[in-house]
Amino acid sequence: MTMNPDYNTRVDLFKESPTRKIDVIKEKLQQEGKDIILLSTGQPSIPPPRWAREKLAEELLEESMKLYAYTPTQGRKTVLEAIRRELEEHGLKLGEKQITLTAGGQSALFAAITVLFKQGDNVAVFDPMYFGYWPLLDYAGVNVIDIVEDIKQGFKPDLDKLEEIASENKLKAVILVTPDNPTGRIITREEAERLASLAEKHGFYIIVDEAYRTLVYEGEHHYIYKYAPDRVIALNAFSKDPGIPGWRLGFAYGPEWIIQRVKLVVQETVYCTPAIAQRLVEIYLTDRKRREEHIERVKQIYMSKRDAMISEIEKTLPKAEYVRPKGGMFLFLNLEEYLKPKSMTAEQLSLKLLEEKGVATVPGSYFSKHYKYALRLSFVSEKPERIREGIHRLAQLLEEI
Ligand SMILES: Cc1ncc(COP(=O)(O)O)c(C=O)c1O
């Protein structure tokens, strides 16, 4: 190995994903025969509906290159049309060139940030925020201005603060995740409208991450794009619905001039997205009735798991603070009352919980500079009784420390 490798050290801003780090320890413990309760991952526990998989399986047996071939970078016309029609049902009007496929949500994030941001741009974010954004924003060299979302206010985005920031700074964009990872809060219609009007008034863009848009348990998802179509770039993934994270498919929609450039970033990184995933999604989106039934079933299951987690927290962790997630896959649990007096960070707790109690979680510090004593808990991947057991073990550990 060269002692002084000569390379672009900016890539060192890319760090191993925190959930990957946790996975490595988890896998080691599993190999040692330990049973690990997984409250760390955003991996869906329900595969795409059987009818869609059966149709795809039939097509896989055809003597054709269709499911194996390169596709246009933007995506096959038929799948783009299926997405366009689905969004139209929600009142969004999008032209052919305003949607592009991406290799999962992550590729949409990378491409949108690459296209939009220049070094030194001011970008407002709401803290806590999905950890995937932090390294990309560092890499883009932007000046991040964070706006803390108060747990006591249900993690509502503080739009007065955003307005103040936009009045005092030349703001390039704001990033918002709704339904949120890690907090599960969703934005209201009034918030969507206000965000849109602020963006128009102050001339900034809104990057809205809608990876969980169909997993809303209370209320409904509000599409900000409707209110400011020239200012909103929306990022989406098929990883959560219909649940194909390993097949790498997502999409971005927004103003044509941005989306056509996002497409070029996708072209230069992966050339095209998997043909097989495109076809599955097309089958899935086209049968609207059965898709609705599938989503309803998934939501019922996830909701009952969420409720199992909440009831166990209520029972065993009276001093913990949380906000009942209205959407998504996660609950953000503030354990400040337990950890601060012991001078223990969430990272230390999360590691101890995994190694000593066999429960995998993600420290809140990976999402937030502000919440140092929180854990992000996923309520989708385990069965309700194991979720309860996981919370029970967490409460036990907090008593022991
Ligand atoms: C809010 C959010 N955006 C984007 C992504 C990345 O999506 P994907 O797994 O499709 O790359 C995730 C993944 O968990 C996410 O939670």
C-alpha cells in the first residue's frame, strides 16, 4: 500500500453509513449465536404483493431480453407513465420530462444535491434529519443552517424560524422529510402551503423527501409540489412501498430543468436503473385497486406494531419523551431524563444495548446535533411481541446503569 496515497480526499467526507456499522456488530453477535432484536433498520418486513410477484415471475420465463436489458436512463415510458398517473390522482400535474427514475432514494438524494448545490450555498435543514443527508451536504460544501424541531411541539417544523433565516440570508434551499425519518411526524396542509409561499417569496427551493409518503397512519400526506411547482424537487423511493430496497429503484420529480439534470447524474453513475424493478413497480402501480388493498394491509400491520411499541414504552419508560409517529417506520425516543444524570450518551447506550441485551437501535445523534440522548427505534421489522421484549430490555438496561 502507498504510504501517501494521492487521491481526492473530499471522498473521505463519505463515511460508512451508521446503520451499516450497527449491522456489522449485529452480524458478529448473530454469528456467535446471539438472538438480536432488530429495532434499528428501516427494512420493510412485508414483501411486495404476491399477485405482482406472480405476474413478474411469469414474465421472467419468457424468452425475451426485456427484463434484463438496459433501459432509458429516465426509465421505461410505461413505468414513468404509471408514476405520472398515480401522482395525478393526488392532484399533481407533471409533464413527461419532469419525472426521472433513480437507483433508489439514495441516488435521488445524491443527484438532486449534486445538481442544485454550489459550494457555500446556504441550505436550511430541520434537525433531527435523516442521516443520509449529512455527508452529502458536507461533500457539496454547503453552509448548513439547522432549525431544531422541538419534541414538545410534536417535531413541527418551525416555519417562523425558517422565514427569519430566509429574510436574513440568501437561502438556496430547505430540506424536509415527510413523513419523517426519524421522528414519524408529517406536515399539515397549512405547513405545506406556507413552505411553498415562503419559497416563492424568498426564491429558495424545497427538497422534499417523500420516501414514506404512502405509509401514513393518521392524517394524510400533503404534496408540497402542488403549491409551488417551480420550487419543489421531490425525492421518492420504492424501497418502503412496495418494499424492494434491494432492487434499487426510486424517482425524483420537479421542474423539468432540474429533473433533466438529475437524469444526467443518474446516467453518469449507474446508466440506468434495474429493468426488473421497473417492471415490478409498473405492475404494482397499474392495478390501483389491489395496490390500495396491499397498502391498507401493510399499514394495519405496521400500525399495530407501532402501537405495541408505544404501549410498552408507556408501561416501562415513564420518563421517556416521544411523539406518536403519524407515518413512516420510526419512533424517536428521547431518554434525556435517564441518560443525562448518568453522563451517558445515546451512542454508548445503543452499543451497550446491542452487546449486552441483544437489541439493535440507532443513536439519535446520527440524525441530530441537538438530541444527544435519543434513540431511533424502528417498529416495522420485528413482530409485536419481540418489539415489546426489545423495549423491556431497554428499560432493564436503563435501570442497571
Ligand atoms: C428519508 C429517507 N430518504 C431516503 C432514503 C434512501 O432510500 P433508499 O433506501 O431507496 O436508497 C431513506 C432510507 O431509509 C430514507 O429513510
